[in-house]
Amino acid sequence: MAKRYAQFILRHKWAVILVTLLAIAGMGAGARHLTFTNDYRVFFGEENPQLLAFENLQDTYSKNDNVMFILVPADGQVFTRETLGAVAWLTERAWETPYSTRVESLTNYQHTAAVEDDLIVEDLGYQVESSDSQALGRIRDIALNEPVLINRLVSKQAHVTGVNVTIELPGKDPIAENPEVVEFVRGLRAEFRASFPDIDVKLTGIAMMNQAFPEASQYDMQTLFPLMLLLFVIVLYFWVKEFSGTVVTFIIIVFSIAGAMGMAGWLGIALTPPSFAAIMIIPTMAIADSVHVLMNYLQMRRRGETRSEAMVDSIRINFQPVFLTSLTTAIGFLSMNFSDAPPFHDLGNIVAMGVMIAFVLSVTFLPAAMMLLPARAQTGETASSRVMQRFAEFVIRRRRRLLIGMGLGSLLLIACVPLNELNDDFVKYFSERIEFRRDADFASQNLSGLYLVDYSLESGEDGGISDPGFQQNIEDFANWYREQPEVIHVNVISDTFKRLNKSMHGDDPDWYRLPEQRELAAQYLLLYEMSLPYGLDLNNQINIDKSATRMTVMLYNMTTKKVLALEQRARQWLRENAPASMHNDAASPTIMFSHIGARNIRSMLLGTTIALILISIILVFALRSFKIGLLSLIPNLIPAALAFGVWGLAVGQIGLALSVVTGMTLGIVVDDTVHFLSKYLRARREKGLDAADAVRYAFNTVGLALVVTSIVLVAGFTVLTFSAFVLNSNMAFMTAVTIVFAIVADFLLLPPLLMALDRKETTNA
């Protein structure tokens, strides 16, 4: 049947090429609908409990997406007339930031003071440009003793300060809104540097992190993608030694990318850094099918067959294994739909489409195009073929030693898998080549971090935040957090109540404590709120009916393991020391990213198991042997386990990216096994060879093609390890290592297993 199909394709080669061009054009037209989302929330499904808790908190209080300008004076002194003047200038200009709702800095901090019975609320840096040394000293003393400011807007050493701009995007055009903010603040930074050359500016915050996602992908596209394509062309030409075959394979790569990305556009898939990696994964997958068809075609040509005869034979031999490998690879990538992070759904779906498009092209467009392009005569046996023959003899001769050695080596590496622990650090999702990563690291080490933990602490009654008992509870909780080594700063309403109590008692330091009467505290709060200017109200800390307050804990940049441990300790403290109304869980992007790794591993275990079952059933039926089908599971499962064993020894930290590697690579590593077993079984069934000779036949007919495809796969994923997006980099590294172990297992473990267990009709070795 495959032979008749191949003959049909060659008879209608012009029609096949025309239909291919029309089909790719139709699919590729969808690319105009592609969009790139730049919101970190895309990593979380709509039903993710941590996302729901965070959105509920933001609905209760104002949003805290932000841009933080970190100002670094060259002289290391914040409290000078020049630096504070620069802060005041930037504070005023920062209000022009698109979608800004709040700007906070040292100079516009609302300081309170009492004049007789009146409460005076004014900017701390009021008319700072004309301040004398005494006034500057007063500002310094107030700022460095104010819990609301220290380690939030000014460092303890007073060597850096920050201007924080709160952003509330309307969400009408998510693709354009955040870039609009970033473009403005970068322009403002350039203007600031021109006006104040002695002060460096670094940019961090959620808006900057969101922008780092597309910029990391853009960096990869501009640097890695051309390098990958060039590498593929070189490898192909070196092994195939056929200009026409290299050109046709390159065209198939381009068509596969265009078709898959176009289909993504038609399906309304929004690209993210993980899914954008499909552009670099698809070429790696697309080459494999073409290589198998071409390598067998060239082998037939060297044996003296005509071009059409060689192509018909190649399609006849390869159609089933190429289809099976494409199908199993697609199933492996489709298992990523079980991931708890939607971007990995998209990555899996796009690559799966690209893999199947590449399969169709390799058995339609490739044979048709090869018949039309000029080709030189192929004669004689190649040096590579002779090397493969000698290697086959080595494996057959040493099969017992290889079986024992590979078995023991595999067990030793698999024993290292438990050395891995679930851990991550979402700021380190970006390489240090990305400006955001460098600035975020600097901010965490010198002023404030991106890692926040928010609580909505409820009193249980309207106006209850003024209750002295409730105030004492949140004060105790805040003080507990301040004692934790992971904490930079705690922003809590009780500090405001203490400051108001002090101000209303003549600024006497002895009165810096919580008001003892609820009515008095409520009056202080009302008087203070009425004195606040627009944009600096307390909506970010108090809900509408004043029954609950937000407490924000700022953390150093740290791993998810430490975040989850801290969250658990805080939950335990609340259970033991606070009333039930305060027993709310923390909610923030930090908490969301900390939980997603564990959730993703659990969901991917299910997806990988289902993919494994499907692939096993397919192999049993396709290979028409229950025993061989089950035997194939060993070289299919071992590579990922070995790779995680190596990772356990070398790194020992598994995060969001690595949690999808097993499912993703499962379909890839099956490819080598399927091709080897299909040739082995053809030798056993059609040629009547014993197990050892069947192994020789498999090595001679498909061994070189497996080497080439493995080199291409490893090369492609190795290039991706240099991605500016560390999730993609780690995922690519683990995939490359898994593929190396896959070819080792299929060459050094599978043949000895076959010769040991498939003894029927064995006559010689």
C-alpha cells in the first residue's frame, strides 16, 4: 500500500507541490492574528486557587502592579539637596505615566505633625530645593525612623531611594497597554539621566517584568533562531551530502513553522515566552522525518536504483515508522495540555501541529520535490556506513557486558533522581543579559524586592479596623514577620495609627503606640484621610467598609521553597495567635509562582501517564507484538529518568520548566526506538533473519539516520539552552540530555535486550 502511495505521489508531483503551497499559504495566513501577551498571569489557569485569591484581593483593594525607579546617587548620599530635588522632579513627572494611579517617594510622603489641636499633613520634601542643611537633616531623621519608608522607599544606609508608580491597566488592549507604560518610563529615565547625570536609574516592578517576557523572546528570535537554522543546514549537508535534499529539508522546516504558527493564529493562541519557543523546537522536530526518508533514498541510490525506484522504496520502508514517530511525538507534546500553566498547553499544541505538518510534507512534498530538483549520482558505500557496520558488530559481540553495564549504570543514575527537590525563583526566569533581571537583583540587594506577600486581614465587623484589639493583632502579626530573616519590609496600617497617635499628642515619642480607644482611633483615621491629597489615599490598605486591611510583606528575592516554608510558618502563627476572622491565606504573584511548580508536577504526572499508555498501545498494535511493544518501554522511559539523575547530581532543583520535560521528551525518545524496532522486525519477519542478524540489519539501514537525527535534535536544543528566558533554557538542556541518553539506550541497551529476550528462531550470532 505504501508503495502504491509513493508511486501516486511521484506521478502527480507537480499537483502535490501546488497543493502543498496552497495549503501552507492558507494555514500561514493565520499568522496575522498572532498576538504576544505580556502579563505574568498567563502562567496560571483561570481556576488556579492562588490566582483567584490574588484577584479577589485586588478587587477589594487597589491593584499594586507597579514600576519602581531605583535612584542611585554617585556619592552614595540620598539626603542632599541635589538628590532630593531630583526625587521631587521625578515624582512630579511620574504622575504622567500612562494608567498611573499613585506615585510614592520620599518627597511626597505624607508626614503628619500637630499644631495645637490641628493635624497637619504635608509632603515630607515640601520645597526641598530651597531647604538648608537643618531642614535636610530633619527630613533624614524622619525618613530613617519611619517604618513606612525604611527599606521600601529609602535604604537603611541612605544610599539609594525609590519612586514607586502604581499602575492600573484598563485591560481594553492588553497587548499595547503595558508596552505603552514601559516606553514612557524608559523615556522618562533617559530624560532624568540627561538632567541628573550623577544619579543612576534602574527600573524594576511588575510592569517591567511583564515587558521582559516579550523582550526575552525577541532576543532569542534575533540571535538564536538564525544560528539554529545555519547549524541545521551545515549538519544536513555534511551528512546528506546532497544539495537538493538539504534545500528541500530547509523548505520543509520553513513550511512547518509557517503552518504551525499560522494555525496558532487561526486558533486564537496568544504567544508567550514558553509557547514562542515552538518556533525553535519545530525545526528540530521537522528535520527528523526528512532525514529518515532522505538517508534511505540515498542508500538505495548507492545500490544502483534509479531516483524514482529509490524514493518509492524509501517511502515504502519509512512511511509507517515516520508516521508512528510523528504521532508519538505529537502525543508527547499534547500531554503538556495537562500542565497547570496554560503557556505550556500552547507550546505543546503548536509543536504537535508542526510535527504533523512536517510528517505530511516529508511523505508528499519531499519526494515530489526531490524528483524535480537536480541530483548527482550516488555510488559506493560511505565511510559512515562502514563505521556503523563495525559498531553493530561491537554491540553484538559485547552484548552481555553491555546489558549488565547499561543496567547497573542506569540504576546508579536513577538512584540520584531523589536528589532533586521542587524549587524555583521566578525573577531568575530571565537571564542576566536582560536588563530587568539585573535591575531586579540590584533592587532586592539594596532597597526593595519584587517578592511580595499580601494579606487581607479581616476584623469581622464594619469599621473594625479601628478596634484596639484588632489593631494589636495585626501589629503582632507584622512584628512576627519583621523578625523573619527573609523579610525586607512590612507595610501595615497599625504603623499609621501609631504615627497619628503620636502626632495628636504633640509629637511626643512616648505616644508612638496604638490608640487605646476605638472611637479615638476612628477619629484620627477620618481626620487623616480628609487631609490626604488625591492619589495618596488609603484605598490600597483599607476596604470600603473599613472592616479589613491589607498587610504587605516585602521579601528578598528567594526560591519558592523558602517562600512556601515562610507562608506555612505564617499560617501556623495566625492559627495559634489570631482570631478566626484573620485566618486568610497570603495572596500575591510570589505565592502564585511558588505554588505553580508543585501543582504542575502533579498535573503532568497524569498527562505523562496517559501519554505513556497511549504510546504503548500504539506501539503494541503497530509493531504487532505484545512482547516487543512492552520491551520498547524500557529504552523509552529510561532516558528521562537518567537525565533527571544527572540533574539531581549537578543542580538538584526542579522548577516550572522541568516539570513538563518528561511528557515533552517521551514522544521524542520513542522515535529512535520505533525506527530501530521497525527495521529489526522487518528483518525478522520479511527476511527471516535471527535476532543478531536483525540487529545488524537495523544498524545498517537506520543506524546512521538515527545518529543524524539525534545530532540535529541535540544541536537544536543546545542552541535553545542559550535562551534569555531561563525556563526555555533549562527545558532545552534537559531535553538535549534526554535525547543523548535515548540514542545511547537504543544503541547499547535495546539491541542486547532484543538478542536476550527475542530468541525465537535464532540460529547464529
